[in-house]
Amino acid sequence: MDADARLTLAADHDTFRDDIVAGLSRPEKSLPPKHLYDDRGSALFDQICELPEYYPTRTEKAILRRRLPELRSLVPDGSVLIEFGSGSSEKIRLLLEGIEDRLFSYVPVDISAEYLGYVNDELQRDYPQLRIDPIAADFTKPFPLPSELSGTRHRVGFFPGSTIGNFERSEAVDMLRAFTTELGTHGGLIIGVDLLKSPEIILPAYDDSQGVTAAFIGNILQRANMELDADFDVDRFEYRAEFVEEHGRIDMCMVSTANQCVSIDDTEIEFSEGESIHVSSSRKFTFDSFAKLAAEAGLRVDEIWTDPEELFSVQYLVA
Ligand code: AVJ
């Protein structure tokens, strides 16, 4: 491992510890979802994407596949394609099928340096002609782009999966603004946006019958045990998903099934029976609510593509 990669990993570890301790010290305990995606978390998330109940991935992929010619027309020759959070490389493969020859470079940005290296190797093997410039960074904050990738080059952002829905409104606005900075005033953003619909469809997608989502959310406690000196008794926490109708939002929590005390290094955290740790939320949007959010970040919705049932949308935003 080179010095840069080591530095990145050390930084990951420190923010993980600080975020865990800060989140669990609040009266309403919470943990930021970005720490769900270590190696095991990323593998579990890939499994979620294959679940029969989890409609977003297959629906988004179908939309991308069907709209490839239109997407291609958004990417002029010599463009830089920046993917914010390169979690699973499947969707980018789909997009590359249609636009690879138009790209100067593909720039995956991900918080996990390890995962990034792996995705990079796999992609490079399958697309030997493609120039790949991976960046290990927290994409929710502005990060420097090497000058040969910015300047006058046309930049197109890719932010699939409705990951935007995992952020609180004000965070989502700030993040979209940060993307705009990376993309420049002439760039555009291809973004996946999950749509508000009946809880009967939404809830099972986040509380599947095989318990994969429960394992995925619970993994954050195991990760704390392995990487920080924490002693969560994972058998005394239970997964719960709840649809908050008035906010069009799914809340994913780990609930303590007993009064208990957990230590993380030298910090002691008390849990009462039934107390929950909020780990993740997934917001669902209407066309209007999303357009408003984009507008607050100075972006305009230029195109919306959906599936016939309007379960999911892929949208193109411009500054
Ligand atoms: C990260 C937005 C793709 O909210 O649907 C899925 C994360 N968490 N199941 C989502 C997630 C639990 C997922 N995205």
C-alpha cells in the first residue's frame, strides 16, 4: 500500500470513530450511513440490489438501458464522467456501453479506497481503452479535481441509485451545490431519483424477507466492534424499518432489545430497552419535490425518464 492510500485509510478510521461516538452521544442516537459501506457492507448492499423486493436497482438499470441513445447525446466528445460514490460498478458499465468512446476519462469518487481499487481493476480489465482516474474522497464535500480533468473539459456527473434520498434536505442541497462546483457551469448531472409511491411497495424494499437489509444496517455495529474497540452485543439489537408517511421517508434503525451499556474505546454509552439508533433514511420524491430541491442548489431539471409504473426516475440536471 502506498503512503497516500494509508493516509486515506487512517482518515477513514478517525472519522468513523468520531462519527460513531458523536452520533451515539446525542439524545436521539444516530449513525451516519456513509459508514455502512466497508467491504462487507458493500457486499451486502450488492445483495440488496438483487432482492425481489428491492425494485430501485433493476428499475433504474432498465431506464438507463432504454435511454442510452439519449444519454449519449448529453456527452460530447472528450468529456470527463465523474461518478459520485462508485459503490457498485454495474450501472457505470451500462452507461459506458453507450458512451465510452466519448470519454476522455472516467473518474470514480468513493470514500472507500480499498473498494475503489477493486472496482478500478475490474473495470480496467474489461475496458482496456478507458482512462480511469479514481479519487478517494468523501464526495459529500468539495474535493480537488486534477487540472487536466477540469479546465475547459466538459464534465458530466453520474449519481445513480437515489443516493440523494439518503441525505437530509439541507445536506442534499449542499451536496448538489458541491457537485455543481465540480461540474462547472456547462456540465450536467445524471441522477437517479426514487419516486414516492404506496408504502406497500416501499416498505418491503427496506425490510426484505431474507433479512439482508437487517444484516446490512446491523453491520455498522459489527464494524465498530472490529475496527474500534467497541463491544456491541449484536444479538441485543434488532433491525426496524418504518415508513414516515408525512415525510415520504423510510427510517432504518437498530433497536436495543434490553437495557445495556456499550463501550467504544474509553466512552460508555447507555441504551434503554426499545431505544433506537437511527442509521439511515431513504427519502422518496415527487417530480415537484425533487425539482424544488434541485432549484435550491441552483440546478434545473432538463429531462426526466421513468419506467412505465413510475416507480423510479433518472433525471438530467443542468446549472
Ligand atoms: C443507497 C439509496 C441506494 O436508500 O435505497 C438500501 C440504500 N439502504 N437499503 C436506498 C439502502 C438500505 C439505498 N441507496
